[in-house]
Amino acid sequence: MSTDDRLDDPFVRELRVALRSGADEVPPALLPSLAKRYGRRVALRRAGLVAVPVALAVAVGIVAVRPGPTPPDGRQASSSVTAAPTVDIALVARQVTTALDGVDGWVVRRTAVEESGKYGKPGRPAVYDNYSLGDGTAFRSSVLVDGKPVVDTSIERDGAMTAVDHVNRTWRRTPGYHSPGAAVADTDVMTPARIKQALADGRLRVIAQGESVNGKPTVHLEGDLGLKATPPVGLWVDLTTWLPVRQQYLQDDATPPADLEWLPPTPENLDKLIAPVPEGFAEAG
């Protein structure tokens, strides 16, 4: 923690108290203190003591506001919002593109909860826990109900597909399911390359700023990824890492939003791309 952050602690506490009490803006009594701290922060920045993410957050115009209503699906999202026009989309595009440049070999975890469809029911949701490689060459889809796996399928980099049926305790492996090393088709994973191209083409626009996703401030983007079979999409980008942390397809029968987690390519994380076959399961004929 920097010296400036420690000096700001009393001010931050005062500001939090004011906001939690229902104030719509920074109380006038705190403004002189804010000006004083801003001056001190400028001085420390010149000395190289202020963290870069703070400056970037200021650049896109994020400010504290009162939490908004909880969305109907009960998930943590959109707890605070400010108007989007103050956001510099060019800056957002640069930061997101830079962050995505280094994650093609990472594992992307995508989780969604649904109370409809083939496996989910009202009051008994299905959890879709999917993993993909950043370059799109491997994909695994798992479905759990009541915390127990139902089906687990992976399409792997060597071209094989592994399918595990936990209900019937069987499994099947199909070599040559797709071309080895090729991007896996028919998945709803938005690869870094697709997102970067949409930003470069200007097909993503800022919808809101300051929305909180699982406690992280974000910029909310929406637009078209340029794929014929893919509807427009919403993306929530973490202002600390500049990586997407939530996605949602925008259509009349859209499924609930899915949370994204970016995992470094460790042996343990790469193993998550292949559906494991539990001991005792029979190979399907």
C-alpha cells in the first residue's frame, strides 16, 4: 500500500459512510478534503508513487454512486451505474486489446446457472461449467445439477472428443472428431481474437460504466462479433485487469449471463480442458 493510500483511509471511510447513508453525490463538506487529497495525489504521481490502475479508472470516468436494484435473476451485476458518454471507447479498446494480447494460451472458465432448458428446472437450476483454451482449439462443457455432474464432454486439441455420461456411468472417446489444432466450431466461447477484432472494427460500444460484477467495477460493452450464427453480445470488462468477466448473448430467448475467469496455463488448469473418466465407468460400444 502506498503512503498516499494510507493517508486517504480516513477520507475513504467518510465517503463510504456518506454513500451508504443514501447520499446521491459527494457531500459538500468532503469536497475541500477531496481537493486536498487530489493535490497530494498529483504530487505523488509526479514522484512515481501512484498505481497505474487508479489513473486508468479516472481516465474512463468511473465514479462512486449508490447501488442500483438487484436484477431479477439475483446475480451480482449492475449494482452501480453511471452514464456512458464520458467513457473514452478508444482508451477502453486499447486497454482491453493489450490485456487480451497475452492470453491466447490461457484457460477461460465460463459458468452460468439456468433454471430452464434440458437440465435446469425452476427451483432446481443446472450449472454449466465450461472451459476453453484462449485460441479456441479446445473446449469442455460440464453440466451439474444439485452439485453432481450429469454430462461432461470435451473436444481436445488432438482432434478427439471425450463424452462422459454420469447418469448411465458410461463414456466414449471419438478420435478425429475435428482437425487437430483447429479452432473448435459451434461453441459459444468468445475468443480473445474475436473480441479484439470487434473492438478494432468499432462493432462494440459502451453501454454503461461503474457496474459491479462480483464486486469488481466494470465497463459494459455491447455489439456484434461479426459471426453470422452469433447474436449481438454484452461484455462486462474488469477495470483492473481489462479482461471480460461476464458475457451475455442479446436475443429474445437469451440465456442468463455467464461469468468468465481467466486461468494461467498451468498443468492443472490445462487438465481442466479434458473430461475425466471416473473409475468404474464402462466404455460405450
